[in-house]
Amino acid sequence: MDFSADHFAFFSLPRTFRLDAPALDRKYREVQAQVHPDKFAHAGEADRRLSLQWATRANEAYQTLKKPLSRAQYLLQLAGHDVGADNNTAMPADFLMAQMEWREAVAEARAAGEHHELEHLHHRLKTDMAGRYEELAVLFDDAHDPEAAADRVRRLMFLEKLLHEIDDAIAALEE
Amino acid sequence: MALLQIAEPGESSAPHQHKLAVGIDLGTTNSLVATVRSGLAVVLADELGRSLLPSVVRYTADGAHQVGYEAQAQQSVDPRNTIVSVKRFMGRGLGDIAHRESMPYDFIGGEDAPGMVRLRTAGGVKSPVEISADILRALRERAEAALGGQLVGAVITVPAYFDDAQRQATKDAARLAGLSVLRLLNEPTAAAIAYGLDNAAEGVYAVYDLGGGTFDISILNLSKGVFEVLATGGDSALGGDDFDQRIFCWILEAARLRPLSAEDARLLLTRAREAKEYLTFHGVAPITARLGSGELVDLQLTTEIFTEITQTLVAKTIQPVKKALRDAGLQPQDVKGVVMVGGATRMPQIQRAVGEFFKQDPLNNLDPDKVVALGAATQANLLAGNRAAGDDWLLLDVIPLSLGLETMGGLVEKIIPRNSTIPAARAQEFTTFRDGQTAMAVHVVQGERELVSDCRSLARFELRGIPPMVAGAARIRVTFQVDADGLLAVSAREQTSGVEANVTVKPSYGLSDDEIAGMLKDSLEHTRDDAMRRALKEAQVEAQRLIEAVRSALKSDGELLDADELARVEAAIARLQTTALGENRRHITLAMDDLEAETKDFAARRMDKSIRRALAGRKVDELNQIGSQGEQK
């Protein structure tokens, strides 16, 4: 077993965006069942240290692959495409305009304390994002077009951030 | 104390030798110790048959101390030297402690005294770590008397919402008490283990744990021998004590009392707690007390008033519940059952609020005072290696609060987000900003807010020994590792030269290694001979544990070693075996290091093999068969 293998190879999963989620869950649990520190609590120090490293490695791999955005970013990284978090701001005008509208709607609902409106925005955004992830699957796995995928991933990074802001606004209203 | 069973070289010791391990619930109000006996988790009682040990310690001028009921009996007489609810002080600064003006203690320093609080008592200055250690020591002695042998280790529970400083303080206390900590286990998780195994529960469960001084909510998914914590939340300074405090304030107002003496304050707080407990089964609680001045307090507290004055406290527990559910991506209706834990959940208004929120009756079929200790004992039994593989379970827990770094302008950059499954690690690269810079400071904070000043300062790490280079040329990779106890460790390496930077930790609210060493030395000096014997015994137990671990590894994976390597490992075992019979602790430690060194590669190969097997998609029970038949390389 190569400690530095990529996350897909680590779980012997194909390097694709479409994911057999139950298989990932199963493999992750099977690996943890072997390496988790709880299995080595009574073992010697060398075993305990190794167990900590492997269990950490398994958690990192699992977390990266489980969520679609981090999985997509990871695939791009493996393909040598840097999605550069902040330095790539060349977004089309219509996308940026839509972003501003979303943000205004969130700010308004937040200021007015409209809990339901925020929940509604959350739901709408989730639906919108689900469609975009479908598109991403086609670009990665069918069209094999990482260039276009990188562009969609940058947009999704904006949207995930927006989703966080909506959730934070809901949390703030509850406090 | 026939614990050491030395087998002949080459012959493995009995595989089913039961190792003595306990679970300890170190509570705000009461503490308990439990163990697994004949496959059943039981709470160990004292010689009078009492399961609970009140978490109360009294220090007297002759340097002695009392713990538990004995100390509790003196709290109104000697409130200044009788420390209750010390858990609320663990890993906390003086400025953090609510209601300290109504506490009878002699705190050292002012509002912004640095570091963890300290109390001046008749028995000297005490840190909360030392006071907790005295409670843990009493429990350890109780367990060793009941089980007739030295413990191999203990699982100690902590509130899930405890931050790094509070966890570290708990672990330090255990060390001072002479306990080997197998794991710090989150209290709601311990309860989930006890409940889940007892009821063969499957699905999403919430554990609502309101203790004496802390509140936790954990959302778990239970499935096929896996306990997976999805999210956790809480308030590490909210508990039954706060309900007492509300009643206490109500008494002061209703009886128009002037500022009280420490004795009167303690007396009324005790009456307040009694009234709270009485209201669980009655509609009205009488409160009567004769104060030091001779003045008589005689009041009636009704359920209605009690509910009204504690309404905000109840609401304060629902907020983290909502947040934890949202973090888990779930709705209240997704939760299959709500397990109630902690004595404070007996209050009817709590039961009602939780029932209304989840739209179902909470589960109260476990003793809320004991379930955490029982779960901890069950886990301790597993961790000590008393269960066969395949007959075990996997526990995946999370950190409750995000870990972050201070960046420019007092802002926080999150490095490991809350609810990350542990163990977790994240590396971050830094560079120097001055030519020839050889040191750098890293400030680690814990919390969810954007400003450093709104988060909890954990520690300042100083990296030294960076090779001098021009500004911006050094690339220092700092690795933050959170272990399975939820504790953070930091290491650093300069990437271009490969030089390991030296990391010095200055905990903000903890004890430094030197302070711990000092306390350890003090406690050893009190009972020097005893401590020496104990240390020797511990080393012998450790040595035996290591030999057993290596033997069982050789049995299942011996084929991973060639004849030469095998001979060297066997020789190291034999050397340790002989040394462990002697009386020289240092020699035992050296022989253990020697065996560890000889088996380092072996351990790596075994880990490798077990992961390969796991990924081949085979089930654990199949693996055991393969393991015993020997697998091809």
C-alpha cells in the first residue's frame, strides 16, 4: 500500500466524478476498521503512531471524495489544472450579475428577519447547484474536458460559498 | 495482585487474559467509575455501596484532603476550602468564570490573571487539574480495591463540547492521578455506545446531555457496528448548576436578603439544588434555611415560577440542537430517537422542551446518571483488547470546534473545521518576512468567529531553528494533527533544507510540561516509596502489554518477517521478558524501546497488509480466518 497514492487509488475506486457513494462509505469503514487508533490503544508506540497516520490519511481521502466540490477540485488538481481559489476572477458578466442578485436577496431576507425566505433561498440554490453538478459529471466523465470542468468548478465555488452565507444567516436569526 | 503472568519464552500468554480497564465519568456534580465484569458493564460502588462520588474535594491545613461525601458534608461549614464543580474551572481563566462573585473561593490574581485559574486553600494553592486529580485518584483506588489489581488503563469522558484546553487539562489530571488514559471519550458518544449496544439501535439518534455544568448535543448515525458522530454542539458552561443559580437569585430577591457570608451562600445554593430536585416530582417545593445571623428564610417555590425563571436556560439548549442538526444536514424528523443523559434532564421543563422540538417522547430508559460511565467502561474494555476482532465496533467521532490560526489584522483562518472526523490533520506553509529570520510565532485559536478576539486562545507555538535565509525563501510546513482524543499537536519542518523546527508550546489556559512535571514530583514526594513501587509496577505491566501485543502480531503475521528478522524480534522479547522480572525500571524502559525499534518495520508491513485486505472488500470475519491460515505475500 502506497501511503502517497491518490485518494481514488487509496480506496481502489475509479478516478471519475460520478461516485459509487455506498462503495466509498463501505471501503472507508473497512479501512478504518483496520487502522483506527481505537484498534491500537493497547499496542506499542510504533503501532499507535502508524495507526494515527493511516486513520488520518483515510479521513482526509474520504472527506475529499465524499463532497462533490472537493472531489471535482481534487480531480482537477490530479489533472494538473489549478482552479486557483481567488486569483481567477474572470467570470462571465451574467454569472456575476446573478450572483449579485442572490446576495441582495439574502441580505434583504436577513435584515427583515425572514427565516422562511432564507430557507426558500437555500432550497432554490441547492436545486440550482444539483443541476450544475450533473453537468460537471458529463464534462469530467463523458466529454473528458477538464478545461470546461474547471470553469464550472469556479462557479460552484462561488455558489457553495453563497450557500454557507445563507446557512450562517439562518443560524444568526436563530440566535 | 497477581496481575503479571509471565509465560515461557516463545509461548504466548493466555489469549483471553482479561485486562483491568475502567471507564470514568468525571462529572461536574458527581463522578463514577465502571468496568466490564463477565461481559457486563457495572458501576463500582464504594465500601458503603454508594455508586456516585460527589465531585467535591476539601483541603485542610495539615496537608490532607477529603473527597466525595465526606468533603460534601463540610461544604457549608468550610466553603472556602471545599471545592465543588471544579470541572467548570478546567482549562479556564478567571475572567471566564460566571457567577464567581457568589462563589466562596479565594481565587488567585485579578480579572486578567494569565493562564488557568488557581485557588488558595488551607492546603496550599491548587490548580483545577490537581483538584480533579484528587477525585480521579479516589476513583482509581476504589476500582483497584474492587478489582484486586492494577489497572492497565482508563477511558475518561469529557463533554463533547470541551475545547482543547479543557481536554488537555482532563488528561493532565489523569496523569497526575496515576491513570494511563486509553482514550478521552465524549460523554454523549459514551452514552450512545451504552444505548446503542443495549438496544441494537440502527439509524440516526440524538443524544441530549445536560449535566451539572455542561451541555452537549450529538447527532449520531448507528449502523452495523459503526457509531458515527455526524455533528456535535453544546455549551461547556451551561448545566444544572445554572438552574440552581437561578433559584438562588430568586431566593435572594424573594426574601430580600443582603449580601451573604460564604457559608450562607453555600447553604442557600444547597437549598436551591434540593428544591430543583424536589420539583421533579412535586408541584411546590418548600425552601427553609436558618442563616448565620439567625434570620430565617421560609419560601415556597412553585413549578410555574421555576419554569418561568429558567425559561431562557432551556431555550439556550435548543439553539445548539438546531445548529448540530443543520451541520449534520438533517431535520428534526430525521431523528429516530433522542437519548436523554445527565441528571439535569430529569427536570420536567427539559423533557417537555426536547419532546416538543423533536416531536417525540425522549428516551429515558437508561439511568441518566450512570449511562456515560457504563458506555465508557464498555469502550475501555474494547480498547484494552478484551474483545475479539469481529466482535467489536468502530467509533468515528469529531472535533466540536474549528481550529484556526491568527492571521494579519487579528483575523482567524480556519485550518480544521468543526465536526471534522478525528484523527485529522492539515498542513499549512509559512514563510519568513525578514532576512535571516530563524524563529516564528504561531497563535492557534479555537472557535467559529472571524476575529481572534472572539475565539478561544489555545496556545502560542514558537518555531525555532529555522535555517537563516533571505526573506520569503524559507518554506516552513506546519502540521496540525488532532488525535483520537481530540487533542492538537503541532510540528514544523523547513521544506527546502528539511530542518525540523523546534516547537515550543505556550498553552493559554493550560499547564506547561514543566508545571505538570513539578506537580507530579510534588505528589510523588508525599508518598515516595509508594510511588516508586507503583512506577516499577506500571513499567512491568507496560512491558507485559507490549510483549503480548508483539506475540499476537507474530502469531497472525509472522510470515511478514524473514528468519533473521524473526530471530531478532524473538531475542528482543526474551530480553524484555527477563528485564521485566527485575526491579530496575530504567532497564525495563530501555528494553521496551529496544523491542519497539526491532518491530518498527514489522508494524509498518502489518498495517500495510491489513489495509490491502480491507480494500480487497472482504469482511472482517473472513479476514480472521485468512489471518489464522496465513496469507501469501
